[in-house]
Amino acid sequence: MSSPRGSGGRPTVTPDALPARLTLDGRALVQNWRLLARLSGPAACGAAVKADGYGLGARDVVARLAAAGCRDFFVATWGEAEALGQLPDGAVLSVLHGVREADMALALAGPHRPVLNSAAQVARWKVAGGGACDVMVDTGMNRLGLTPEEAVSGLLDGLAIETLMSHLACADEPAHPLNASQRAAFAALGERVPARRTSLANSAGIFLGADYACDLTRPGLALYGGRPAPGAEGLAQVARIEAQVLQVRTADAGTPVGYGATWTAERPTRIAVLNIGYADGYLRGFSSRGHALAGGVRCPVAGRVSMDLLAVAVPDTVGEGDWLEIAYALPEAAEQSGLSQYELLTGLGRRYGRRWS
């Protein structure tokens, strides 16, 4: 079979030929959104697709969720909005970081809504004659957002506010008193600020119960198979990583493997060297702690994860050219590595061949 060729006649590398790949489960993604939509009760359930769909590909995520009925999407910046291109019919997009002066031309030219976060952004949007917008109010996180006092001062008069938002700081800790405090503060603001809808709950907030759902929920991590809070069960893994074996060698008893000689074979051990490393988002927190899977057999990581390579101890059945799955179920991988589930997802690099099942 001839190799694919580029416009200059030279062979090209297709995604299927890359030595590391992500298999992305579209049914699992939709299943997770539908579960979150049910838990949101009468509130609409949106989807955060910032950071390129949490590393999985925002365009593909939006297409699948829009087909399932999702209508509200969220990105961080106008660059992300532009990269998404035209949305499916009926879908709307909000840009969470609002509008800097440098964003105004793009924000005014397109159909997407800014989430105004400061008095300066509100003034900028008004002076430019901007249309519908969303507004973020800080109710206790001390990150982005107007103060409650600013929100009721008359600053927002004349704006066409689609959604009034706030963001929970401790929703992943259900018993934290700040949750109830933020909910109460936001409910009071909702009675005084003229907006068509209100939105407070992120992924973890959805699991706090109906009092937090308001009119619109904004899940992110949970869509992609993360477990955002204790008791958040029933979410399916979306991303599976596989890497190809470049070489198999034997480490004799007493000999080290990898940088720093941090792992030593206790007995003669077959070592498979895989084409994946921290440049691909499989970070050094997995060194001597993570594992791969060979036909269901656990293959522990041997030594440090390096930039492009990973060594794992394997059974006799594994040979050069084989593919091993990298154990990457988000809650368990976070516990193993000491990394957050968010880091694990958004850090996946661009060297994978990506394919949706």
C-alpha cells in the first residue's frame, strides 16, 4: 500500500500512523451530558468547552452535544470562540473572560456573548453599543466578577443581560459553608438584577442539589468523565490513551531503569518502552506510580516518565509494535499522580492521533 502524499508529493504521516492515540467515546460524552441534564432538573444544562473541549477537541464536542440537545456553550477567550467557527443551528456561545479592548472588534462582529466581569468591561461594552451579554458577579471566590455592590449600583442599567452568573469556590466540598453563603448571596442578587436567566452551578455544583441549579447549569469536567465531587457516580470515561511499544528489553536483577536510576529491577524484568511522555501530557507524577494495561494485565511504570518515552514492566506476551492502554480513568489517575483531574485532561498534547468512536 502506498504512503499518503502531501501536495509536494512527499509521504505524510496520517493520524492513524502516529505512535500514540486518543480514542474518544462520543456515546460516553453524550451519556454524561444527559445524566447532568437530568440532575439539573428544570434548569437548562450547558457545556463548558474551553481549553479546546478540555483537551479533547472543542469542535467535535460541540457537534456531539448540540446533536443531543445542548444549546449553551462556554469558552474562555475570543480566540477559542473564533477557533470553534460556526456553531450548529440553535447553539449559543458565551465567552467567560469578557472583553478586553483588543477583543472588541471580534466581539462586536459576531453572534457570541461576552460575560462582563468588571466595571471597565461593562463601560467598554456600553460605549461600543454592544448587544446582549452575560454578567458575572463574585459572591465569595474573589476571582472574576463584579462585586455585589457594583451589580446593584445602577452600573448595569441599560444592558440586555441574558444570563447573570456567579461561580462556586468550594462545590467539590459539599459541607463547606461557603456553598450556602454563595447561594444565598446570589439568590438575593437575582431578585435585584434584571436578567433573563441565572446560573451558578458548575459540574460539582450540580451535585449539591436543586437549590443550586438556578435556570442554567454549566458543567465542564463531569462531561468528560471526571468525578467533580464525592458521590458523583455514573459518569463514563470519555478519553482512552494508547501508546505503541518501540522496544522490549530485559532489565537484569539489580539494574536501574530510566533517568536518575529511581527504579531498580528486583528480578529479571521485561521492560517495554512506549512512545509517550510528559510532552504528551503523561506527566512525571506517574513515575513509578501509574500503569499501562496489556490485555487487562497491569504493567507498572518503571522509573521516571521522560519527555517522549515511558518504561513499563510487561509480561512475555508483549512485543515491539504492540499497543498498550495507559490507565487514565480520571479519579484514579489523579489519586495515583497527585495531579488534578483538570490537569490530566487539559494537558493532553497534540501528538496523539485522535479518533472518535
